Amino acid sequence: MRKIIIASMAAAAFSLAACSEKTQDAASETATSAADDAAAAGDAAADAAAGAADATAAAADEAADATAAAADKAGNAVEGTVNAAGEAADKAGANIAEETKKAEANDKK
């Protein structure tokens, strides 16, 4: 009877050890899988951040180009306005000189 109890206990101990080993293997596989998933998520986040940085840089370049083009157009508009004002001043000066001569001629009469 004693031998049967000892044999039963030994069989139970081996069963528990085998069950525990399976549980440890499953837990190890689960942990490895979770680590792989976390690494993949980290890689995806890094790729997304790099893509966002590239898109931001491209948008900044486009904005800078648009600003430069607008400044160029504004400069051209200012230059045209200054030229037109100068031409108008020249014409006004010529008209004033002509009218002054006419008035002086009338005064001499």
C-alpha cells in the first residue's frame, strides 16, 4: 500500500511538473509574441513619424516657394506703381512748366 501511495504521488508530481512545463512554454510563447507585437508597433510608429516629418518638410518647402513667388509678384507690383507714379509726376511737372510759361506770356501782354 505504501508503494502504491508513493507511486501515485510520484506520478502526480511528474504530471504537475509536465503541466507546469507546458504552462511555462505557453507563457514564454505569449511573452515572445507580445514582445514581437510591441516591436512591430514601435517600428510602425517610427515609420509613421518619419513619413509625417517628410510630409511636413515638403509642405514647408511648398509654403516657402509660394511665399517667395508672392513676394516676387508684390515686388513687381510695387515697382510698377513706383514707375507709374514717377511718370505721372514727370507729366505733371511738364504740364506745370507749360502752364507757367503760358501765364508768364499772358502777364507780359
